[in-house]
Amino acid sequence: MRTPKILTTMRDYSWKLFISDLWAGISVAMVALPLSIAIAIASGATPAQGLFTAIIGGVFVSLLGGSRVQIGGPTGAFIVVVHSVINQHGYDGLLIATFLAGIILVIAGLFRAGRLIALVPEMVISGFTIGIAIIIATSQINDFAGMNIANLPAEFFEKIKILAQAMPAINSTALVLGAVSLLILIVFRKLAPSGPGLIAAVVLTSIVCVVFALPVETIATKFGDLPSQLPLPGLPQTTFSQIVEVLPSAFIIAFLAGVESLLSAMVADKMIDGHHRPNAELTAQGFANIASTFFGGMPVTGAIARTATNVSVGGKTPVAGIIHALTILLIVMFAASWIGLIPMTVLSALLILTAWNMSEPSKWGDYLRASKSDKFLLITTLTLTVVADLTVAIAVGVALGLAIKMLKSNKTDSDWSAPDR
């Protein structure tokens, strides 16, 4: 079934539901705005491109998606592949890859591929997710500590080497400000999970930064003034050879968008005791990515953290997701100069915590108790993600996972027993 959930929920919509969705949408926008900026910067894009993605992607995911409460936008899972595509093919190359990924996802939805996520081994998903988290965390040390390293290499071990050499250049003011913001985020997460911890960290540190004229880098000092409106829609000129070059990246973006959105929808189902429509979700992600490219945006997918926030603050229908996107648009239109005051170290603290959450520490005990083959699969995928390439990690991980599954299925009951999950 590919019918968008918004059509179902509108049948008995009421003012009471609208008030719940309005508050939830505004609350989620306060979380999504700095997160979208941070993800864009970490990906090698500009803050504006992250905001455009949150606005356009957020509208399309909620308008066409198969989940009542899914929130769409840029996510940490894309940082590594987006950074790689921009480095290799420029930002126009990323737009082409994202557009192609959107087409792939629409086709996947039309051919009812939404259930195929069950074929991807859980340890592969966990392995590359933890690997991405490690890459994100290490890439944020530069801004978190105010080192101002101009060109931090993408290669993991070379990056660690450069960061170690730059230790004497640490800006103690930036480091303390980042540590305080990280502490605020952690305290709010422990004491009030649905509270405004992110906004408190961003607003308080920005005010302190302005009032005391602290010598730390901000969004405005690094990237200049943010635009106060959406750009005119358009696509970059492309050639057939460019399409061929970015096609592998397009498949990776489509894979990540599909997996991330369907995982997020399944998490949301557990929270609201609902049932998402996977094929509608894939189709929505496809159109959201296509639309994002017309406005110079980045890849879009369902965001687990923002979706969980939406549920926790009372979001009931896709209207909350649309309100979240429109709220970000209004902030861009009328408060762009204020956004520029956010210190870079605070955004890094946010991404470091995001990376920690992505690694799902609550599952580490389960990984230690897993079977030898599952551990091998997780460690292999994780290692390849960090030291090689995400494309290689996913391809090898899925191939090994399917091979292990086939080998196990060919064994008799007397030869093996199912792992304790």
C-alpha cells in the first residue's frame, strides 16, 4: 500500500489534533534547525544547504510518507558519503547523485521493495552505523577544540595524526564552551529527555559568546551571512559521463535513505503502537530527495532522533512534520542573522553527542554476547567503514551477511543452534 498517511489521518482530523501537532512541529523545529546546520557543515556543505534540506525534505516526507509521525531531513548517516561525493565531484555532483537516488527510491517504492530491509543483516547496519559515528566524532574535534585546521584530511589515521600535531593550537575558550554545551545536552537528556536541552545549549552559549565577546568561531564568522529566503528552484547542468561517475554514490545514498527511513518508521511504530506503510515511505523519500536537489539541498531521510522527539512532545499526524518545516522556513526568513551567532564549538558538541547516540551504547552488551559470525560481520563492516570506504563496507558487509545466512541455513539442526538474540 502506497497511500500517504496524511490522507488517512485527515479523515477524522480535529482542532485538538492540530494543537498537538502545532506544538510538536514547533518543538521539533527547534531541534532540527541547529542539527541540520551542524550536519551540513560536517558534510562539507554550507549551513544554508542544510536548512533548505530540512525545509523541503521535511514537507515532502510528511506530505507523502507512510508514517504518521516521521520527520524528514538531513541526518548524520549521510555525512561520510556526502563529504566524499563533494570532495570527488563537487557540490553539483552531489546534487546529481541525490537526484538519481530519489529516482531509485521512487522506483523501489513502486516495485514494493519496502520489505526488503529485512534481508540486510542487522550486524551490517550496526557496523556501518558505529563506523559512521566514529568518523563523525573524530571529524568534530577540530571545531570542538577551536584548532582551526584549514583542511582536515578525510583518511582516518592521517586525520588522527594531524589532530594530534595540532594539540598546542587548542583554543581553551572554545573547548570550555563546547564542553559546557555538551554537559547541558547530557544533563537535559538524563533529567528531561523531551525538554529543550538542545535549544538551552545553543541559546545560552550564543548569548555568553556575544555578551562577553568570546574569541571563538561562529557560523557567521566562518560562512558569512545566511540567506533569508529559499533559492529559486533549478538543477545543475550535467552530462552522461557525470551521471555514470556519481551513479555508485547515488545507490549508496538511496540505500542509506531507505534503511534509515524504514528503521525510523519502525521505531516510531513501537512508540505509538502504529503500522507504517513501507512502500509509501520509500516513495516519499524518493520525491523528497528529488525536490531537495531543486533547491540546492542535500540527501533526505527519516530522522530517528527528530521523529522520537516529535512523538515525545505530542505529534499525532504528518501535519506536525509539515509545521516543523514551515517553522524552520519562518526562522530563516526573519531570524537568519541570529542563527549566525551560534558558536561552531556548540554545533560540534551536538554532533559528538549525535555520534554517541548513533553508536547505540545500550546494544553493546548484546554485541559481546552475539555469535562469532555476527561479531565478525559487525567488526568487518565497522572497520571497512572507518578505514576504507562506506561503499566497500556496505557491499562487503551485505555479501558476507547473505553468505553466512546461506551457510547457516544449509546446516542441520544437530550441527548448529540459533544464536541467542
